[in-house]
Amino acid sequence: MINLYTWPTPNSRKVSILLEEIDIPYKVFPIDITNDEQFSKEFSKISPSNKIPVIVDDENNKSIFETGAIMLYLSNKYNKFISKDYYWDVMQWYFFQVSQVGPYLGQAHQFLSYHPGKSPYAEEKYKAYVKRVYNTLDERLKKYQYLGIEYSIADIATWPWVARFEIHKTNLEDYPNVLRWYRLISKRSAVIKGFNAVGEKIAIPMI
């Protein structure tokens, strides 16, 4: 049993979708970040950075924080979604998500949707970052069906961020290869279930 401490954010959805794809039992423990529950003393014991998500593996009582580490831990433990044939393709695009897709799009949410009008400079900067990320993904997906050639943690990690295209003011029709990939992954039963592993049930945004 994997214990998942989580809330409905793109980073958290990466992990719940992966758990559904691997098809192993897991138990959800909601950590309501809107009420600062991530800063509780109890949660701090398993999350030194006070961030969600975190997993605790009952088999060895090991806790893992940071989604990059969590997904690698689960994929390596169960030998799933981390292709041996295309390992470095997967790793490159997986770390592109960790280093660019998540950070850039996450900041774009703040300046373009949650706090617009606060800094024209920041808004223009993150609009450019968003276009750069999407152009990079679109060029890759022009050549391959999936980011890591085969469906992998690179796709699972990236998809929940693209699912917030409305929040970072992006029209997916401007990126036809990303749109094709996004629709394809959106149909997977594990993705549909993992998207709403915690919190209020909402429909996957579609176009």
C-alpha cells in the first residue's frame, strides 16, 4: 500500500495518475493547502519542504517528497513507464517537465490568472515562457506520438500541467501536436481516475 498525501494540483495529479497507471493500491490523505495544512508539524515530518505531494510506502515505511523523486521511485520499484529501449529520451523529457514545464507554467498561473495586472513586465515574461514551452513540446510531438517515444513518466508528468492551458492563457489549437497528444492521454482510464483522486470532482478541461 502506498499512502499519498495530496491535493488537486498539477504536481499532485502527476503522482495519482502514475499510481493509477501502475495499478497498485494506494490510500489518499488530503492535505488542504488552502488552509495551510502543509505547514503542520505532523506533515513536516514527511515533507521537509512543506510541499505536496508526498508518498509513504508501507512496505518499507519509506517516505518520499518532491514529485520528481516520487515518480522515479515508483517507476523504478514497479518497473513501469520508464522505457529501457528509450530510457534517455524519457529522462530528457521528464526533466524538461521538472525544470521548465512545471516552474514556468506555475509562475504563469500566478501572474496571468491569479494576480493579473500586478506586473506588466512579469506578465510579458511568462507569456513568452509559456510559448517557449509549448513550442518545444509541439516540435517534439511532431516527430513522436509521446514525449518519450513510448508512453512514459515524461508524458504523465507533463500532461497535468498542459491540462491547465486555460489558466495560463493558451489556445491548444495553436499547438496541433500538443493538442493531439493531450486528447490521446485524456482518454486513458487511469488518467481520468487519477485526475480526481482528491478534492472536488471536476471534468478534465477539453477543447
